[in-house]
Amino acid sequence: MVKRPFFKLRSSDILLIFSLLTFFFISELWLYAKSPAVQQSSKSCLWSIQTQSNKFYLLGSLHLLKQDAYPLSAAIESAYNDSQKIVFETDIAAMQEPAIQAIMLELGLYPEGQNMLQNLDGGTRQSLEKKMAELGLPLEQFSRFKPWFMALTLTTVELQKLGFNPSYGVDVHFFNKATDDGKEIGSLESVTYQLNLFGKMDKQDQNAFLNQTLKDLEVVDELAGDLVKFWKTGDVKNLHALLYKSFKDYPDLHDRLLIQRNKKWVKEIEGAMRKNKNALFVVGAGHLVGPESVVDLLKKKGYQVIQQ
């Protein structure tokens, strides 16, 4: 009988960091260069669009934060207060459903008789063994994890060691607040769709994803700190550089995980504009910065999108 992993990873811990995944595709930026200096700014990762009948806000979220990130800026809280509807990337309420947990396990674990170690090259396996030893976690207890699931597990563990917690993520903050305030809540994608983005990656992409994650986790404390700094100050240029530079080595993943989703979301936002309600869209910060981001695509369509 194959033992189940003793380490309990909650579905919310995994699902709430999907839009931070680009954060861990970075190698050249951190292995070969110092991070740019943080410029003081009165801006935030918030944009607004005024139409004839309503107003829309786009808020770049970090899905794990520390408690000291709060309170959020006055501009962000004002955008929430001004909105009748709050739209998230996915259905946060559905994340704890047993059916979602079952899908995650189906996509994240190998069938009995197969294991991750059979599917890793020697270098990646060696790096994984080293990381697991550092964390004090026996690799054999995780051997049935697929590489993508192992990468997310390690990411979550490392960030939580640094004090980052999905409970303090911007999404959870506003989901709880909107629920308490009785505001209308919507989502852009189903939880199943987001799980399939990673669970159905081919073997080559999964291995590359795990290998890159292991490299980036070596500098995760510094990387996470600067990511939060750029986010807090609305430093779009440096935030984009931090999130995207190494994606040049993964063009297919970049297109599937970001660009194609951005294009779908723009259509959803335009549809919401035809309704007589103000709305706040809360999505991963990486979707709102740089070329072919949601902000960029809306600007190309002629909308006046203003950073707050």
C-alpha cells in the first residue's frame, strides 16, 4: 500500500497562489543582477476606468501577504467602498468543497505504481533532495506528487516560513469583507479551470517548472520582499521586470498562463461595463502590468485606464 503524504496542504494554500506563479519563473534577474532601487510613489497597483454609466477598478493582488501589509492604501479601500460588485479570479467560496479537493488530488498525484522520482532528470532530483532535506521533509512521503504540485507545495511552505500567509492575501481580505458587507461577488474563472492550467501541463513543462522553482526558492526571501515593495508603491516598471524576465525561456507557458487568460478577462470586463454597477476586479498583479496585460489590452481598445 502506498502511504499518503503526512504533510497536509490545504486546497486554499495552493489555489490562492496561482497568480504568484510567475514570481517563480525568475532566474536571470535574481542570479545575475541586483534588484532595482525602489522608487517612492504615491501610486498603488490599482487602476480605474470611468464609463458613461459606471466605474470600474482593477486591483493587482498578491495572494499571500504578511499581516503588516494592512491597512491597505486609502485608494484601494475607497475603490472597494465605491463598488457594488467584487469580482475575483476564481470562486474562492468553492475552494474548500470536497469535490475540488478530489480534483486537486487527481491532477496532483501519480497513480499507484508511479512516482515523481521516475520522471525527474538527475539534476532536478538532486536539487529536490537537497531542498527537502533543508526543510526536514522526507522525500519518500511526497514521491507521488507530480512536479507541478511539488513546486506549489514547496513554494507555499517557503513563503509561510517567511511569514506570508494566504489568509492575508488581498483576495481573501476582500472576499471576506464583501461577504460580510453583503456585496455581490463574481469570478472570472472556475476553480477547476485554474487547476487544469497546471495539472494538465505536459511532462517537459512540469519538470521545467519544478526545476525553476527550486532555483528561485534559493533567493525567495529577497525576491518576496522586493515583490511586495514594488506592489505597495505601484512601481509598474520594476514589478513587470521582476515578474516576466525569465518567461522569455517559457513562451508557451507565458501565452497559456497569462496572455490568453488576459484576453478572456478583457471580454468579461467589457461585458460588465454594459451593466449599471460599479465593480472592482481583483486579479493577480502579474495580469495588470506590462505588454498584453489586461491594462494594456484595455488601453489598446481605447479605454482610458488610470493608475490610482
